[in-house]
Amino acid sequence: MSIENKNLLVKRLSETHSALGEILKGSDLELIIYDDAEWRIRDILGHIATWDREVIQAISSYLEGSEYVIPGIAEDETDFNAQKLLEQRNLPTDQIMEEWNQARDDFKEIVKQIPIDKLSSDL
């Protein structure tokens, strides 16, 4: 990966976040969009923030020369996702939005910290 690709990645992280933010303007964030699990729009935002944070942890560990394993995750991420949903269920929507925005900003910042010589390596 080149510096241009790294910059493009950071740009895409910004663009996709902004595009979703525009779509959300005026939306009812309490609207249930997955009936079987009763996931609301705000739950999806919390889910995105959760996984952005997990990627940040993985990259941070990589930059420190270690490996990150998600605590408590088993064969698949279903139980992890369900647990995170429960943890976020009663948070105020404003806090979910703040976390969603902050997690993406932090994600972009950690990507910027990856040295060029480590961009092509496996995480």
C-alpha cells in the first residue's frame, strides 16, 4: 500500500461517514429496522462504532508489535454483537451519536499513524 492508498482510505472513511450522516438527518433513530432482533437505527450506529473501536485496537496492537484478540469473542461474532447491543441499549441517543462520530475520527487518526513501511504488512 502506498501513501496515496493510505490517504484514499482516510478520505473514504470520512466520505462514507459523512454520507451516512446526511442520510440520517431528519431520520427517527429509534425506528426498528430489524424486527427479529429489534435493532433500531441507533443500534446500527452503535454497532459501527463498536467495530471501529475494535479495528483501532487491532491497529494499535499491530503498531506496538503485538496482536489483538477481541476479549470474549468465540467462533463467530454473534454473541459479541448481542452483548454490545445490550450494553448500548439504554444509552441516550446523543451519546450513541457522539460515540459513532468519535470512533470514526479515532479510526482515521490511527490509520494516519501507520508508517508507510508497515502498510503492506499483514495485521
